Amino acid sequence: MNVPNLLVKGFRYFLRCSRSGVIFLIRSVLGLPYPISVKRREMKKIPPGDGPETFDQPEAIEINHARMTHLASLGLPLAGKRVLDVGCGVGHLAQFFVNRSCEVVCVDARPENIARLRQLYPDLEAHVANVETEPLLRFGTFDIVFSYGLLYHLESPLAALRNIVPVCHEMLLLETMVCDHTLPILRIEDETKTFSQALRGIGCRPSPSYLMLVLNRVGFEFVYAPKTRPEHRDFKFQWRSNLDSWRNNHPLRCIFIASKTKLQNPNLVDVLL
Ligand SMILES: C[S@@+](CC[C@H](N)C(=O)[O-])C[C@H]1O[C@@H](n2cnc3c(N)ncnc32)[C@H](O)[C@@H]1O
């Protein structure tokens, strides 16, 4: 292979490996001082997304089935508990707890989702509240806080977790998208206006270590990971510590059980060192 070909190949490889690196290089040549790769975006110009019907799409039904079958398989003592479902959407997942004779309270920041929940499940107690800014204590206290699919749609996940701690007596059941890294890192991501997404267009992708650090420091002495993963492609991936939050066209997701007391459960691994 001749030298120009080699150079072209090398440059292509560099482009593939390091898009933000290339942007930084170009901007450095232009005299710009920081390694920034953020494009301008105006929230007003982002098209409206899907409404509450988004919770009934086939993909949502598929992942809901996988997540709740997995939760049932963990053998946690959930029957008859008082449960807060934070970021409940239209209340589909709360049915898992209703079917186990739990006393369930649902909270979501979008009035449209709560209105739809009330049509679908008129007996379910539900409230509109932003978990990042409005105290959850006004809804009482709970044995279990359930939060699947919410955390990565928050711009301030730490504020939300601090809000959850005082209302939670026993366990927080947490499912979230993550970014693949060993350090405690929080990636910030743009999101659409669809009703299952971030409220104001900014979400986050925490690394598992970020979650461990924050869950422990805000008040959960014990944090566990299930030994098994839900039977769904979003949960089945190898760790690479490369900051990915998507791989092979699907998001990377994890489940954690944060607890105020030590749990003796053969299906869980204590993940704090
Ligand atoms: C992906 S959906 C998850 C719904 C349901 N938990 C599930 O897993 O199917 C995320 C939900 O969180 C709600 N949400 C987003 N930001 C919120 C906030 N700051 N406070 C409360 N709910 C929020 C959205 O309106 C949406 O209904």
C-alpha cells in the first residue's frame, strides 16, 4: 500500500474512533479553546413527540413484560406493601403491585399521563408531581419506592433521589438506562418531547458507579444488583467502559435494589465494596 493510501486509511480510522476529537482538532485550528462537541439546539423548535399512547407501543409492552417477569423472579417481599410508583407513566407497571394486594400511590410530572391513568385505572391513587422539585413527603411514606424507566429522564437525578429517601422505609427498586464506565460519571443527553421522556428536553445516563455512590451517600446503606437480567436485549450486553449508553441500536439498562437494611436474598449481589 502506498503512503497516500495509508494516510487516507489512518485519517478515516481517526474519524471513526474520535468524532469529538476531530471536532476539537478543527476548533483548535480555528482558535477555540475548549474540547466542545455540543450543537446549538432550541427547545421551541423541537417537534412535539408522541402523547400517552407511547406507553402502549409494542416495544413498551415487550420491555414491560420482561422487566416485571424479572422483578417477580427476584422473590422480594413485596406483597401487601405500601408502594410509591415514581414516574408511573399511565400506570401500567403499578398493576404488578395492585395484583399483589399492595396499597399503591402513583406520581408522574405530566398531567396528560395521569389523566390517562385515571381513565384506565380509576381506582388507582395518582398525583401530578415533579420528583426533582416537589417534596414527595406530601403523599406520605412508603415501604417500597418503585422507579422503573424514570431516572435517566431527569436532569437532576441526585435531587430526585434525595427526595425519595425520606419517603422510603425499606427498598428502592430502580431501573434505568446507564452509561458504560467504571468511574462515577453522569452523561447528560438531549431528549425528545415525547410523553415518556424528559420534561424539559434534558436527561442523563449515569454509570453504575455513579448510582452506587449516590444511592449510598443519600441514605441507602445497602445496594444490590440482581444476579439475573431481564430477558430483553437492552439488559444483555458486555461491559466495555467506553461511555456508551447505546450499543447495536439499543440502550443499555440496569436494575438496582437499594435498601435501608441488609437483605438476605440469594438472587441479589451486594455491589458496594
Ligand atoms: C419512560 S417513562 C416510564 C414510565 C413507567 N415507569 C414505565 O417504566 O413504563 C418516564 C416517565 O417519567 C415521567 N417523568 C419525567 N420526568 C419526571 C419528573 N421530573 N418527575 C416525575 N415524573 C417524570 C414522564 O412523564 C414519564 O411518564
